[in-house]
Amino acid sequence: MTGENPLAVVIMAAGIGKRMKWDGPKALAPLDGRPMLAYALATARALSPSRIVIVIGHKREMIVSAFAEPDVAFAIQEPQMGTAHAVLCAREALAGFSGDVAVLSADVPLIKPSTLRGMIQKKKEMGAAIAVLTIVLDQPGSYGRMVRDGERIIATVEARDANAGQLKIREINSGVYVFDSEFLFRALDEVRNDNAQGEYYLTDLIAMAVTGGRAVVGVTADDEMEALGANTLEDLERLRSALRALSSL
């Protein structure tokens, strides 16, 4: 990415595909004849990053066997203790790196390189610590809401904690990020797991940045299907339909 900060990409791929009735790693669940991880990895490579780290866990030897290439490093997350913990597990593989760190998920396979480039550019323009990809849903339901002040995200509010006005917000967090590396790894050391699940979440870094006076910029996806994740067989079928629709354009 000539003229930009150096870029590293972390792909979270440690999950179990239990709800998909899939015995292997969730990242290897097939989507139109290719494992889901192949799509996220192709997107990462399209950005020409200096490093790609795949965070693996469940049946990790299967992922290593399928995706061992010279441009890919692997980091082990065992046990799996949340998204922030997954990225923290990649720190050793990113030793000495300084620049932007994009965080993707293997089970969110339709994210476009152009969308990520837009996030990187907006982060640079705003001097932000974090760029977060958001989507607007007609029925956001139980999803946490993104509270804005112009282009800046100033808070994330869980639906159960939202007031009546905040519940009218239809913009939610997609779980795709671009971080300033220095901020990222400093903040990861400070994340706490005082929640019902006992896990460490990347969403907490948004509040940490805002509290610390750093900008968090929200970039809204043109198509919510880019941020569609796969947790069930029904989700996989929706992804297949979306992929075929894209292929027909």
C-alpha cells in the first residue's frame, strides 16, 4: 500500500463450527466449494500487507495444513477467551511492527478490499486510533448501538443498557476494525474480562480510546452483507445466496 502506513492483517479463525453441524474448525466450513477462511485471506492479500497473522485454535492443525504459505504466520489461541484475547495472541507474530492493524474474522467472508481501504484512509484523515466498520439494520434488535458525533463514534451501548433514544439508533458494530498498532497493544494489556462470559472483547477498546481522548471513526458499509457472519447453517445459506448475487453482477 504505497504511501500509506505499513499494514498488518490479523484474521481471527480459532472458533468451533458446532452450530453449523461442522466437525472441523469453523474457518474451514465450506462456502461454495471454498473454506470461509479462503475469502478473508484473499481480501487480506489484496491489500498487500507486510504481515498476515491467522489466529487458530480448534483443530488448528487442519488450518495450518490447508493455509501454510510463506506470507502467512499463525498464532495459537487456546483456550478461546474472546476477540481481544484473539488479537493479543497475535502480538508475538507482530513483534517489531508499527503501523495499521486490520482485524478480520474468518466467518465474515464477504468483506471487500475496497471497504477496508476506505477504513484505512478515513482513519488516516481523522488521525484516529480506531476505524470501525458499521452497518445499518432495519431491525437492530439486541445488537449494541453505535453512538455518533458526526464521523466520530463516541460510545457503544448494549441494547439492554440503552435508553429509548439510543434504541432508535439502527447503526451497529460489524466487528471489523483497523487499529493504530501502538494504541492497540497498549490497550489490549488493559482490557478486563469483568463480564458474564469472562471474556476479553475488542469493543471495549472503543471506550478506552474515547476516554483517552483518541478519535474513533465509524465507516458505514455500503452493503450489510459484507458484515454478515456465519454462526449457523442458515447463516451459511444466506452467505451463499449473497455470494451468488455478487457473482451475477
